[in-house]
Amino acid sequence: MDEKKIDAIRSKKFPMGVLDVVVLAAAIALTVFLVCTVFGEKGSGVEIVGADMRIVLPLGENATRRISDCLTVEIRDGCVRVSESDCKNKTCVKTGKVSRVGESIVCAQNGIVITVIGGGDLAGSVGKG
Amino acid sequence: MTAVALLLNLVESMLPPMLPYAPGAKIGLGNLVTLLAFVLLGYADAYLILALRCLLASVFGGNVSALIYSVPAGFISLTVQILLYHFLFRFVSIMSISFAGATVHNAVQVAVASAVVKTNLMAMLPFMLAASIVAGLTVGITAFLIIKYLPKKVYAL
């Protein structure tokens, strides 16, 4: 514990200095730029990749698929979501619906990644679902 | 302090995701305790509190596999924050240190998740950066107010 540093923090009126504002503004600008770059157009399909399989499903057709007997993927109205999963923290279920190219849902515990893809990426399936 | 960190972890786990496109991104209320620990108690205490928090949170949460994410992200993030605080204190504030910690924490988590699922998840980084801004601001301002107004006798035992 460094008393001088603590006293220096205590003596400040505001938590932010000029440098903080500059750093924050740069971070916000970079974030907006990157999000605009990554946030693509409406996807046309969804790629589901696991340890021993890869499935591509069209986003235009409503469907419900059980994946590797550990989670259920639901496609409705051009959006995909994980409706149910046997993993512990349910982060994949909490992610909710995704529909734009590049967006993904990850179930790290089951090793499954669901990614929305564009028209040119649609291809067949490999392995078991 | 470990108990407070665990309590904050528990409260945060009950909240919905901060950003829908960045699953796993949190405000990092547990990081508030770590930040306060290395400023008010010392570096060794901060590492000890972090280790106990990661271990106990995963045991109580019934998800020991979460250690794969929390341990590297927590320790690398804490080390970066301590280095900034120790060597660049004159130039950076608690808020910037908190922001740096949140950014590194999220980046390491994405990198570990990419390695675990063997898929490049770097497309998530922009959303994680957005989450880091919110987390850094929240934790940084809260930490500043606590350090400023917490009576010295509370931590200087």
C-alpha cells in the first residue's frame, strides 16, 4: 500500500482527467468504427460448428434442430437463437437472437459456435447434427 | 474483501447480458474489489483475493470449467493494472487503469474462448470493447469514490 498514491487519488476532485477524456473518446471512436465494420447485413444462413460436425442451415426457413444432443437451435423469422442447452451458465441461451452476418452465439462448454453467414458462404453440411 | 467480491459476482451472474452481441461481457463488479485491493491493501493481497474469488465463484456456481476463462483473464488483467499503477501512476488515473483492466480482461476471455472452441471469435472484439468502456467507467468511478470517501481507519489496520 502506497499512502502517497492514495492521498493523490483522494486529493482529486473528479475521477477523470484530460488524458482520460482523450483515451475514452478514442476508445468510443474505435468501437463505433469496428462495430460498423463488423455489423454486417442481414444474414442468409447460419453455420453451426462443433467438434466433429459442421451444419449450414438457411435463415429463411423456420426450423428447430437438436445439435450434438446438447443444445437446441431455433430459426424463426430470419433470426437464430439457442432455445435450450444443457450447459451450466446458459450464456448461449442468454445471448438471444442473432441475424446479421458475423454475429455469433458461442456455447464454450459444449464447444459449439453458431455464426450467421452471408449469401456467398452457404454450403453443405459435414458430420452429424 | 473476498466475500464482497463473491457477493458482487453472484449479483452480476443474475443480471442479463450487458450487450446481446457480446455474450460473457459483464460490468466486472468483482474487478472493483480487485482494483480496491491493490490500491488499499497491496499487490500480494490483490492476487490472493483474485485467486480465492475465481476458485470459490466457480465452486459455488457449480461450474469449475469457468476457471479456464476467469483465471487467465483475471490474472493478466490484474497484472496490467498493477503495472500501470506502479510505473505510470503520474500519467494515468484510476479510471484509465480500470478501463485498461476491463479491455484486457475481455480480450483475454475472447482469446481463450477462441482456443477452446477452435474458432476465430475475434469478430466479437468490437462488442467486447464497447462492454469494456461501460465496465471501465462504472468500476473506475465507483473505485475513485470509495477511495476518496472511505475513512482511512477502515483499511489501514
